[in-house]
Amino acid sequence: MRNGWHGVRAALSEANYLNFTIGNVFSLIGTWVQRVALGWLVWELTGSGAWLGAIAFADLFPMVLVTPLAGALADRSDRLRVTRISQALLMVHAGLLTVLSAFGSLSPLLILVLALISGVVTAFNQPFRMALLPDLVGRENLVSAVAVNSIVFNTARFIGPAIAGLVIAKGSLTLAFAINFGTFAAFSWTLARIRLVTLDQAPSTSRSLLNSVVEGWRYAIGHIGLGAMLLMLTVVSLCVRPILELMPSYAALFGSDANGFALMTSTIGLGSLVGAICLSRQADPTALATMALSNGLLMGAALLVAALAHQKLLGLLALFILGFGMVVSGIANQIVIQLAVPDHLRGRLLALHSMIFRGAPALGALAIGALSDLTGLRGPLAVGAAVTFAFSGIVHVRRKVILRSLDL
């Protein structure tokens, strides 16, 4: 397994992965431009944390219902073909959003419906897209490829909101949606250039999709290390990550306008980018697992500071740390799963990861958003911080037992 930037260069030297990465850069930037623009539009239309939570729930919660079956299918289907179809559907969705925005036809209810449609397609696509990765690079470059994906995702999380802020400031939300449509078109073109020689897939031994799902979940629950890491990811996703979905409401605590909102979102993205770069230089799976198990303490403390901060600079610092911690939690978990599970279970375990990573924030955002309309946002965030810190302390104490069971 190659270390640091040598591994990154080796992964990008593989033509299929290079094509995938180029398209992914454009697509993710466009996705973040649209995501920030939609959040601001909903906040302008409603001024409600509950509505922000509902939109996030519609976008993210389909992962819980759709992804387990999609993960089972990803272990027995053509991952590249399904990824191509899914991206084409999301491109059509972005085009529809652009047209509706141009005609001034977007209402909170219609945005909710469109978010649900996008969430279903993304939920189905996610395990195929993640399980496709080992087909694009050799196993010796897999950790580096996941790290590159993380850098790409978090670079987009930094650049996308900055672009969205400029677009919103100019009063052209339609342009934000059009940018996303164009980036999906670019990704579809690069996906068409990928040529796979062999597919690293083994047929499932289960008799049905439901049995396949149960087989994957049973493996995760029965594995001390994977079970603990996925449970840690669940707590972080429920209690910490909802601040991303509720960022317009958080920005309002400091009286921020659209530019201030974009600055806060970009600050989280910058922290995530720094975390992704740090991960890209760490090739030891055991060290990555340790980081994933321990950084909940950092996130719990940072979320508490974010909840209690009344100075904007202190809030930005807390957001930067949260961005760093969230990427370590999500990506280190994913790398460990890629390396620790058998090939024939990879799609299902990655589907479970995706279900938690996107589904749990949906539930958290819905609950915290609704509570924030009643009590204000600071109290629910502080409770989430306390829960995260307490649970992370328990996991940290047991980390040696957990790491031994992973056998990385």
C-alpha cells in the first residue's frame, strides 16, 4: 500500500479513475452550489428551521428505505451502468429545477417534492457509486483513491458554497441551478469514457434481495469493530451533522446575510478539505480507524462551542473544527469498510454506511429544526454536543478491543 502523495499519484495514473475523478469534481461543485442556493431559498420563503429540517429530511431520509436494497443489488449488478443512469436522471432533475426557478414557480412544497425525488435517486445510486471504486483502481491504490474522493468532495464543499454566495448576492438563484445542470452533463460525459476490463464482483449466495440485506446487516452487527464504528458514525450523524442542513438558521443567529451564510458553509468546507488532505497522507488503516473512533470527542466539544458562541469569529472557528471532524468520521469509516469486508459483501456494507451517513442527519435535522422553532437553535445543538461527547468517551475507552477485532 503506497503512502501519501505517491499513492494519490498512483491512483490518478489509472485512466478509469482519472476520468471518474474529473467528472466527479465538476458534479460535486455543482451539487453544493445547488444545495446552498436551495437552503437559502427555503429560508427566504419560510424563515423556519422546521422547513429547513423537512427539506433535509426529504433529501436524505430515502437513504434509510432505498439504500439497503440498492446495496444488495450493487453486489449482483453492473455498477457502472447503474451509476451512468442515475447521474443522467439527476441531470434531468437539475434541468427541471432550473426551468421552474426561471418561471418563478418554486414553492416550499414543490421544493420538498423535488428534494424527495432527488433523494430517492441519490439513495439508489450511492452504494453503486461507492462499490464501483475498487473496479476503477487496483487494491494497492484503494486507500489513496478513497482519500482522493474525499479531497474532491470537500474541495467542492469549499468552492461550491463560495460560488453560490456570489450567485445569490447577484440575485440569480436560477443560475445556481443551471450550473448544477451543466456539471452533471460533464460527469455523464466522463462516465461514458470509462472502460472496465473486469468487474470485481462475486454473486450473492442469498436467495433474495431481502436475505442479502439481512446477511450484510448480520455481518456488521456481529462484527465488534465494524459495529462500533458504524454506531459511532450514527451518533455523529444524528447529533453533529444536522448543523449543515440548518446552516441558514445558524447563520441567522449572527444576523448574517446571504454572503455570511455562504462564508459559514465554506468554512465548514475548508475544515473538511484540511481533514481530507490529512487523511490522504495517512495510509495506515489502523490509524484511520483510531481517528474515526476518537474524533467524536473533538466534534462534541466543537459543537458545544458553536451552540454557545455569540461572537461570529468563534462560531466560524467551531465550524472549521466540525468540518474537519466530520470528514474524518465519514471517510475513515468508509476506508475501513472498503478494506475490512469481503468483496461479496462490500456493496451492502457500504450501503449501510451511506444509509447512516445520509439518513441519520435527516432525522437529526428534522428533530433539531422542529425544536429550534420552539426553543431556539442553541439549546438543541448543545444537547447534541453533550450526547456526542459522552458516547465518544465510552468508545474511546474501548478502542483497543475494537481495533483488535478489525484486524486491519
